Amino acid sequence: MEARHIKDLTVGIVVILLIAFVFKMVSVIRTVSDVPKESIYKDLAIDSQLLDQINQIEDSITDRKGFVFTVVRDPLEQNLIVRTKVDLEQDWRRKIEAMMRLAATYIDEQGNKKAAIAYRGQTVLYGIGDYIDNNRVVEIDNGKITLARNGVEQVLEVKPIPPKPAMIDDRVKTEEYIW
């Protein structure tokens, strides 16, 4: 087969495809023009309250279809239901570690004022001008320090560690009677 025959065959196939495409487009346009502009059920219209309820139900169904249920902890784990002394003590320790507490103030050998601050489970020494979580230490007095952040000052005073709740404090003894 010569090259000119292949060229003629290709042109013929392209022309046939274009004609088929035109027929398909004409049939699609006719189908679209046959669809009525208004529904035949417009006389049976529903009130706006019922339409709102239907839309809410459809939105709810859509939300539920997209929801992914995940379980982080075992729902049958007993520690989620029954809190032991160990769990309560861990909660108390987390609460203590999360709070910023002034533990002590003093003057070192060079005469610099220092403050010991317990925060995030650590006790760190700070001086005037140091930063604690974007708070600058402005002043250290006997038993209190002044912190500044964005022009707002706040005062921390020396406070002891809050006591353990009676349920987990080993020093508190409860008497039990056997009758």
C-alpha cells in the first residue's frame, strides 16, 4: 500500500468521525430541548416548612455519609469507667505540672534576684529580663514576681503545691469499722 492511499484512508476516517460527531450533537440538542422548563407537578407544591425539614434531613444524611467513626481508646477498658488511686494521682500530677507556680525567690551570691518557677514539670531559675512563655520577668521581690506581656503586667506570688485530694493522700487515714 502506498503512502498516498494511507493518507486518503486517514482523511476518510476523520471525515466519517466528524459526521458521526455532528449527528450525535444534534441528537443531544434535541433531547435537551424536549425537557420541559417547569415540572408537571408544580401544582402539587409543598409548603416552605416541609421543604425546610426535607432539606435538613438530606443535609443530615449527607453529613452522616461523610462521618468517619474512629476509636482512640478501648471502650471496654475499665480505667475509663473506674478511676483508681493511680489514675487520680496521675490526673493530679498533670494538673500540677500544667500550672505556672512561683516556688521561691532569693538573692544569689552576686546580689542578683532570682526566682524559681515550677512549670511543665520542671523547676527553672529565672532572673530579671528572662522570658517564660513569652512573659518577661520585670521585677522580683520577696515572695513575688511581676511578669509583663504586651504591656500587661501580672504578679505571681509564692504558693505551695496544692494538696492532694483526700482520696489519694496516703497521710489521710480513714477508719473503717467492721460491724
